Amino acid sequence: MKKFLLKIKHLFIHFENRIEEISDWTAEVSASPWFLILHAIWWSCWIVFKVEPFPYGLLTMILSLEAIVLSALLLSSSNREGDVEKKIARKTLSNTKETNWMTEEILEVVRDLQEDVRLLRDEEEEE
């Protein structure tokens, strides 16, 4: 039973990775000017060559389904990019806090050294 569940888990991970690759590719392609140009040509041909009569029910349905799929894939890609940016921001904040802490520690050591030097000078002046 464990082997079966492990295989299913690996299958889902592989499937998820493939979906991520597809959504990233879709985001890249749909952001290109050629995507818009090809769609404009396709719509124009559909209307000019009268593939179906007005009000273009099939074209409307195809475009609606395309919009649904594209929006889901683009949101998936965008969410993943947002997650990466959040991780980077958290790491940057952690590094900044650590740097500030280290700087404070160094300043404290420098202040102690300055105090020691001042005390030594005072002792030398008294002698």
C-alpha cells in the first residue's frame, strides 16, 4: 500500500511540474505580439470566410474557453513567480536583520575599545 501511495505521490509531483512548465510557456507565448497578431488574423478569417453565420456562437464559445484556460494558466504562473519573490524578500529581510545585528555588535566592540583607549590615555597623562 505504501508503494502504491508513493507512486501516486510521484505521479502528482511529475504532473504538477509539467503543468508549471506548460503555464510558464503559455505565459511567455501569450505575452508575445505574434499571439495577438495570429488571433486577429484567425478572427478576421473566421468572419470574412463566413465559417458560421452571425452572431458567431461557435467562435464565441471557442474564445471563451480559450480565455478561461489562458487565465488559469497565467494566474498559476503569476502565483508561482509571486511565491519566489516572497521567498527572496524574506531571505533579504533575514540577511538585513542579521547584518544590522552584526553591525551593532561591531559598534559595541569599537565603543569598548574607544573607552579602553581613553582610559589608557588618561593613565598616561596622570603619570
